[in-house]
Amino acid sequence: MPARNYGEYCGLAHALELVGERWGMLVIRELLTGPKRFTDLSRGLHRIPSNVLSARLKELEQHGVVERRILPRPSGSVVYALTDYGRELDEVLIKLAGWGARSAGEPREGDAVSVTALVLGLRGIFRPEAAGDLQATYELRIGDIVAHARVAGGELEVSEGPAADPDLTIEADTSLRRVLTGGHSDTIALTGDPALFERFAEIFRIEQVPGTAVSEEA
Amino acid sequence: MPARNYGEYCGLAHALELVGERWGMLVIRELLTGPKRFTDLSRGLHRIPSNVLSARLKELEQHGVVERRILPRPSGSVVYALTDYGRELDEVLIKLAGWGARSAGEPREGDAVSVTALVLGLRGIFRPEAAGDLQATYELRIGDIVAHARVAGGELEVSEGPAADPDLTIEADTSLRRVLTGGHSDTIALTGDPALFERFAEIFRIEQVPGTAVSEEA
DNA sequence: CTGGATCCCTCACGATACTG
DNA sequence: CAGTATCGTGAGGGATCCAG
């Protein structure tokens, strides 16, 4: 029982039938950083009902985007992973995340921020032309989530978890975004070479879309 | 009243709140080729209920993705157009369309194919590395829809409608896709330089994803 | 004829509870 | 831990109707 169908012979329509259902792309976002168990996915997408997660995983599996794997003994537990085909969505989701970040504004009451959101976000707003030949490793800590980014040769690599040997550790809350849009924050703690923070703010600068700052009601 | 919200502070989640509702991205697909009237949109997305189209347009407008314009006298009619911000989705939708095309298979009974779907599809599966320094203009006719593609300097430009001076006109049905995946069709009529068709099939080659040919039931 | 608004029905989603 | 079962609600689907 595949997704409802748009009645169009169109690559985009077909793509949306595969991954365009509600929560679909967010499940894929979680899996972009590696295989995850059902419970991990539940935690990463803390508002997703378990039956919806279950349904999405089944559909995505049927559509060849996600694979269900059973880990070798003794754990024997189940993990979900992207297929090669599913992993090809990486670039699309990064660009979409970058696009969305430009109009996101401040977090709303009760918004959660997950590691994978942070990882995808950084990749989405990365500006290679601003990185130049900088070579540095950043560790980011927002609340209790941790990720690290290595910039080198105009390329970026971001992963979950702490860095082995960071040049700069940035401990912040979501007001970090304000800095990236050209604003200011004084709740950010730096450990390491503080000069690297200015580079960070250039490399991950967000061009806020006008008129989309916070509220959306007319 | 914005779209339902995911409760996550994440660029991707926010993007999906803006354009991720059902039909949302397809409406944007229609507008990528220029401003359209309500009725044109209805025709391009022939299965969309008018109330849903109406709702999407309102939301997209509220979110700063689409603009509602009233044409100057004497027509005085209403058109919808992408904002600058909305137009930035171009690249994302092209990539997503290309991704979807790889697993699309043959059209189902009753599937429509619209001009904008063809335009986006061609752009999505374009392979610059296969174009080399070829310089050529193709005109495509599938059923009663017409588009043209100009390839030059490794770049591609596709538009609706006939070409002014095509080097090759390809008149086909949806079996054209079979050729692009390495198969064969004998319902394609060529007018112009037939040698250019081989180049066409390379430049727009589709790497079919295994196991996704036609059916999806296990 | 365009540009929608309205009504009703159905099913996907969302919340919660429960099981192997 | 890894999901399934149940059930209420509201968004989507389809048809029709109405104003400019």
C-alpha cells in the first residue's frame, strides 16, 4: 500500500510519493548520520507518534529508500539504515535545510533541537567560499547535544558527538543563530582559540530572509 | 494559521512547514516556469482539488514563498508568482525530481504529464559531463505538450513551448523514458539531425534504480 | 469564463494505551 | 525495547455552487 498518488508522471511527484509524506524526510534526516534503532528515531523526532514512525519506516522500506537490518548476535536488535538510493537524498535535504534556515527565526516555545538537526543545519548553511583555506575543528555544544565540524580545503565534515582534538569548543544555546545572522549574543562560552569564532560566524553565516524574523501572523 | 508544526528547531523541519504540505512543492514546480493563474495551476495539477490549491496558495503567500499579483488593466486578472526566496527552491526541486526520476518506472494508467513536469524532469536528469561542448537545440513533443532544450557550453536551458530553430525535433510518447534508461522504443519520430538523438540519450541518461522498475508490491 | 468558496465524506494523522 | 491496537479529529478529495 504505497502512498497516495498524484496522478502525474513526473520525477518530482514520484519523489514526493516516496518520501513526501508527513515526517518522511525527517526520518531520513535522522538516518543520514548513520543507522538508528526505532527508539533512537523516536527520541530524535520526539513528537512523532510511534504508529506514524512505524508506518513511515514500512513505506520507506517498501520504496527502497530504507533498509531494515537485524544486528548480529548477541544484540539481535533491529536498526534502520538508508539504502544507497536513499543516501542520495543527502544533498537535497542539506539544500532544503539551508533554505529553511534562512527564514527560521527564533525557536518557538517547546521546540527541541536534535543532534541530527544541528549536523544537517551546519552542512546546509556552510559557505565554502568563506572557508578559504582555513583548517580547523570546531566542537559545538547546545544544551546537551554535541557535534563537531572539521573545515579543511574548502570542504566540511560534520558528525555527531565530541571532537577528538578541537581547536575551538563553542558552548551555546539557540541564540547562536542570532550571531550567524549578524546579531549578537552573550550566552556563548568559548574554549580554545577565540579568533576562530569570527571565522566560524563567517563560514556559517545565515542570510536572514526579510520579513520572516519571528511571527508570521499578519 | 500556518501549517502544523513539527516541534523542532531545524532548518529542514521549518522548510517542510513552509512547503512540505501535500501538493505544496508541486504548486511551486508549476510556478518555476513563470507566473500562472489559478486556472492554469489547476490544469497543470489536474488532480488537485480547488480548495486545496486555494489553501496552499494562501499558506505559501503567507510564508513568503509565493506572491499574489493583480495584472495591470485591462485584464485585471490574478496571477501567482514565486518570490525571490521561493525561486531559490529551484535547485532543490530539480535535484529531487532527478532523484525521483531514477526510480519512476513506466507511467501508470491515467497519469498525466504536464509541461512543467517535463521541463523540471529534463533539468533534473541533465548530465553536464555528458554534454561536453555540444551546442544544440532540441524540441520535444510528448502528446500535446511541447518544450525545448538548448545545450551549450555544458549548460542547459529548458523552456515551455516550441523552439525557434531546433536542430532536432523529437516527437515521442512516454516511452522516451525507456530509451533514456538504455532501452529501446520505436514510437519516436525525429525531424532534423538524427545523430543528435544519440547525444540526447547520453546527456539525459537515467540510471534506473534496481528493483524499482514497475511494481512495488512484494 | 475566471477565481475561487462551501459542503460532505473519508482516511491519514495524532494521542494514548497496550503487548511480545 | 520495538513496536501494535484503538479511537477521535482534521486535512485532503470530490462535487457543486457562486460572485465578478
